[in-house]
Amino acid sequence: MLVESGEDVRILDLTDRPDLGLPVQDFWLFDDTAVVRMDYAPDGTQLGRELLEDVDPAAYVEWKRLALEHATPFTEYRLKHEG
């Protein structure tokens, strides 16, 4: 995977970590105000997405902060796992 200039691609590997309190449900967060819930099949195929209206984004902003705090930049993760 190529990381283009300006992109911030990170990996959050939860394999050997305790529960960080993140939701199981995947989501996109736009401008820390709009939340889109992502739905996937067990095999990882995306089934759809839904804009969550009338939802307080505060919890999602905190989950984003936690995820970024514990994630590793992709280039660093790749170097560590490729040798």
C-alpha cells in the first residue's frame, strides 16, 4: 500500500491489547459532527452505511481520539512487520 503525501494512514492492531472501550461497530466521522455507521458481513464485505441523524457525536469523537492514540502510522507498522 502506498501512502500518498498528506495522508494519515494508521493501523490499530488490537491482537495483544486489552479492550480500549472502542465500539464493535465501524463508523466514519466527518468534521467531528456527522456520524456514518458502516455495516459489514462476517466476511468483511460492506453491506451498507447509514448517516446517523440526531446523534450526539461526543462519544464518536472520543472513540476517534482513543483509536488514533493507540494506532501506529502505516509506514512504521509495515517496517516492523516486514522485517
